[in-house]
Amino acid sequence: MGRMGTRVSDRIAAIAPSATLAVDAKAKALKAAGEPVIGFGAGEPDFPTPDHIVEAAVAACKDPKNHRYTPAGGLPELKEAVAAKTARDSGYDIDAGQVLITNGGKHAVANAVATLIDPGDEVLLPAPYWTTYPEPIRRAGGTVVEIATDEGSGFQVTVDQLEKARTPKTKALVFVSPSNPTGAVYPRAQIEAIGRWAVEHGIWVITDEIYEHLVYGANEHHSMPVLVPELADRCIVLNGVAKTYAMTGWRVGWMIGPTDIVKAATNLQSHETSNVANVSQRAALAAVSGGLDDVARFRENFDRRRIAMYESLNAIPGVTVLEPEGAFYAFPSFKAVLQRPVLGRQVSTTLELADLILEEAKVAIVPGEAFSAPGYARLSFALGDDDLREGVARIADLLAK
Ligand SMILES: Cc1ncc(COP(=O)(O)O)c(C=O)c1O
């Protein structure tokens, strides 16, 4: 038995279930039972994967060379295409030897952290943060050092805050822009300042660029190692096809880093999972070497839904939300709602409120507790316009009762 008294090992027993997947599972179960549930929980585009990508996968299925093991770190042609795409999209010049193809962006997070973090290392994590970041850090024996941000700074961490949190044990910073869960997009000058601070203190940056193409209005995506080239030797870029090409189910992501780190991470992957399914890699190859027309179409739809969600949430008494700048999430505050009864009940946390909204209004939202931000909730706007309108209206009706 582990020290925690379970049959499960201490390390694994200490892992919290993914709160976002839990909400989604509960909502899907209610839906399967015939309830008219509207889900704002899942972080995935509602569009099907574009045809030319699916067709490349169908062809790949029929080619026996894809029925075999291939190099653990990814198909050489996909690594080349990722290098070319990275230069095209963010201006970061890398070679294929700096790329490891992983089972989705989530696996890239796990590999990057496992390769970098030793027991006792401190990792700076601006909050609210995506639920998946802290777990692999703790599993590696690292210490998560949370840095709280709020609406006042647009949910963006400052160099002052980072500097206050820095100790001799600080090994790395996890950075994400556009952000899940807040929808924040850091301006160029701030990304540059954070990169310079990291270089000055020899701190690694793991920068997650999975939402790079989903920025709205005047917001722009900038890649930290492009703005601060001296950072490249201590920088890992995470990315994948899930959000850009509506390919969440295909499970292809990648990490880009210095060659020694990528070689070590590839070694790890060779024992853990071997190569990502070749059919999926061939689909990803078609995606990244194709154009950006499909994502432009997705972005246009998300942008319209973003405005609809922003306006309709802000119109609910007690709810306030910043205009999402990127990704496909709104992150409203429900703090004022928690001060008064709903349906005659005093609801004191967003965890309880999310449960009540799911039970009574049949609408799934992810409580801020999942992102270390109680008082808030995350609503994805990657769903159809009618569902979006109806879902927010149901929340508004419930909160008026
Ligand atoms: C910030 C961020 N990074 C990475 C991922 C990983 O996506 P996937 O594992 O589906 O490629 C997600 C998915 O929700 C995300 O929100």
C-alpha cells in the first residue's frame, strides 16, 4: 500500500481528476439520458475536421507503411513540416531535430515538464491556469508556485510579480498566450519583457502556443523566443493541431526545444508511447502543410460568438466579464451572484453554482475552482450560435429567480 493508505501508488493517488473533463462527462451523461443539456464546458471546436485532412488520413489508412512502427519521435516529414509551419506562422526558425511529435498538446506538456524538472525545482505558474499544468510538475517532484492575476491586469502576469516569486530554486515559468482559461492575449512588449527577465535570470520558459491562430480584433500572437532570440536555448514551445484545425480527437501535438532537451524527451517517449498513430500523423501533415483558410473561417465564427457571449454575459446582473482577446473562452466573475440567494438557496462557491446551473438550467460551465480561480467560471464559445444564445439565456433566467 502507498503511504496514503490506498492500493494506488502515492504519486498517482495524488493526482486530481481533470475538472474540465469531469464537467464535460457529467454534461454528456445527462445529454445521453435525454436531458436538453447545453455544454459550455469542452475546449474544442464544434466544426468537423476539414475534408482534405480527413482524406489524407483515409489514404494513409490504406498504405501498409502506416501500419508499422515508425520513429518514436515522429514521422520525419511531419517534423520537417512543423519546422516549416513554425517559421511561416510565428517567424521562429528551427530545424526538424528540435521537434518531438506527441500525443496531443497535453502529452507535450507532460514530456516537457518530465524532461526539465527535478525534485525541489520551483515552477512559476500564473493563475488562473489550465488544469493540466500543475499535475506533471508535482509528479516530477517540482513545486508549483502560483502567481495570482485578476481582471485588473487583464489576467496577465507582470515582470514585477514574477520577480517577487523568483527564488534560487526557480527553474521554469509556464506561459500561455492566448490563454486558457481567461482568453487573455499578452501584448508584444510584455511578452518581450518577460522573455528578457527569464534570460537575465537563467529561467526556462515553457510557452504554450496552441491557440496562436485564435486572436481577435487588434490582438496579435507573438512567440516569445522570436521576440527574445537569446531565450531559445532555454525555451520549449508547445503546440498542436487540435484547436487550429478542429482536430481534438486526432491527438497530435508537438514540443520544440533545444536539441539536447528534445533528444532526451524523445528517449522518454520511446519507452512511454512510441510513435503517435501514423494515420493521425499523416492527417497532421496535411493540416500543417496546407493553408490557413479553414482556420480563418473558424476564427470568423468564433469571433461572432465571442461578441455575442461577451455582451449577453455582461447583461446578466451580478456577472461581469472582460472581452475575450483570444482562444475560445470567456471567464466571467460570478462573485456578486454568490452574495445573494439563487432559487432561495445561498450558493457560496462557483463549484456549487456550476452544479446548480447544470441541474436546474441544464447548462454546463466549468467552475473557476478548476483553474485556481474561485468566484469565476469558464465558458467556451466554441459551440453553435443558437445553443450559445439559449445557454446564456437559461443562466440569466435561473439567476433572476
Ligand atoms: C492551453 C492548452 N494547451 C494545450 C492543450 C492540449 O490540447 P490537446 O492535448 O488536445 O492537443 C489545451 C487543450 O485544452 C489547452 O487548452
